[in-house]
Amino acid sequence: MGRYLLRRLVLLIPTLLGISALVLVLMRLLPGDAVDILVGPELVLGPEQRKALYRLFGLDAPIHIHYFNWLIEVLQGNLGLSVRTAQPITKVIMQRLPITIELALLASALAWVIAIPLGVLSAVRRNGTLDFVAHISGLIGLSVPNFWLATMLLLVSSLYLGWQPSLIWISPFKDLLANLQQMLLPVLSLSAVLMAVVMRMMRSSMLEVLGQDYIRTARSKGLREQAVLARHAFKNAAIPVITVQGIQVGYLLGGAVVIEQIFGMPGIGWTILNGIYQRDYPVVQGGVLFVAVAFVLVNLLVDLVYAYLDPRIRYD
């Protein structure tokens, strides 16, 4: 196990280097830069003034020198300063992180609480009314884009219910009830697709496991159906579902940018997107690096959970 963890952590290094280099190259290929965005079209700068601004923002060096200097700062635990606000990137990420983490965890928890039991019951009562309803609900959940659902929920709640979530994020440690009310619509919007994916995966995996020989053996021994499902079927059927969930949690940490934009929630995705708009290279690089690290670590955790759920899996 220790050697496996070490190998995965070593492989993390080239992955992060490749992602960060690709992000920097793509940012440089975008039209305009931080100086153009900051100055705007109204103000005309002379060549010397423009050079001074480039030197001030550290954009006068070639791209490979810029990337090398950034790597040196990262190795020292410093993600750099924002070109727009001069704030440390680490501080910016830490300020935005609680919003994205709470949004991702609540969406994942809601999806699991509803989708897992629904998937199990749908498999146990195959071709029944519940299975039909779950199947239709899953198709609808997969077909409806989360940004459209978020827009519709916001319109319905504001026009017909006369309520909309607060535009200023409220910490759960300050007011838990107000925080949950604010998170209700974004969580519903994000969890719909995840719920459909997990439910369908749980159903298909459960159906496959229920047809195995060891399940028939357990039933022939006289075990109660609840014991067969809980102790033998569910544990093995949950393995592929955990894979999907691990990938989705990694996606939610950085891919919830549309939902954060719609509801005005300044999370990690919102910060990265605004960094792209403003050509704030340090913010984009630091934010993407953090999301990449989180994504890899979540998938590493999924691999470790495999070994707990299935004793046959060993990591040498």
C-alpha cells in the first residue's frame, strides 16, 4: 500500500506540470492581456509606458521564463500575486474554497441520499412501477442541462414564490439556516445530473451483482433478503458507483462555475473564470493547479476505498 501511494504521488508531479503549462500557453493564446484589460480601449499608452506596465506585472519575460519563475515560487509555497488586485493567490483561493467545497459536498450528499436507495430498489423491483419512474427520472436528469435547471429554479422561486437566495454568501458558522436556504437552489441544480448518473449506475451494477452465484448461494442458505442485499450485494455493487462519484466530486470542485455565476457565488470556478476574463494569469494558474491537485487526491481516495470494499483488491 505504501509503495502504491508513493507511486501515485510521484505521478502527480508530471500531471500537474503538464496541466499548469497547458493553462499558461492557452492563456497566452487568448487575444489581449492583463495590461490591455486593465487600461481599456479609452486610454492610449505610449511604448515606454506599456513596457513599464509589462515589467511591473512581470509579463515582459518570455513564456518559458515566466513559467519557470512561477514554478520556483510554487515550490516555495507561493502561488504569486493577482495582477488585478495584488492579493496573494493562496489567500484568494482560501477565501473562495469554503463556498465550492460546501456546494460540492451538499450536491454529492443529496445525490447519494436519493440516488443510492432509488437505484437499489429499482434493481430489486425490476420492471415495476418504481423502476419505471426511476428510469424516466434518470433520463430527464441526464437530458436537462444544469444551467437551464438553475435558471428555471431561480425564475420560479422569484416570480411565483417571491423568494430568491441571497447574493452575499453566508457562512454556515454564522447562520446555518440562512446558509442552507442560500444553498438550496444551487445544490438542486448541481445534484440533478449527478443523481441521475449515480442512480442508473447503481441500478445496473446491482442487477449484475444479483445475478452472481454467491448471491444465489447466500439465499439458498436461508439468509433473509435484507441481509443478502446489505451484506453481499450492495457492498460489491457500490464499487463502480464510487468511481463515478469520485470523478463527479472532482468535477464539482472546478466545474461548478456556471452555477456559481448564475447564483453569484464567488467560489473557485467563479474565481478562475473571472481570472480568464481579466487575463489574470497567476489567478488562473493557481486556481487550476489547486483543482487539479484536489481531483487527483479525490481519485486516490477512491482507489483506497476500493481496497476496503473489495478485499480481493491489493495495491503492491
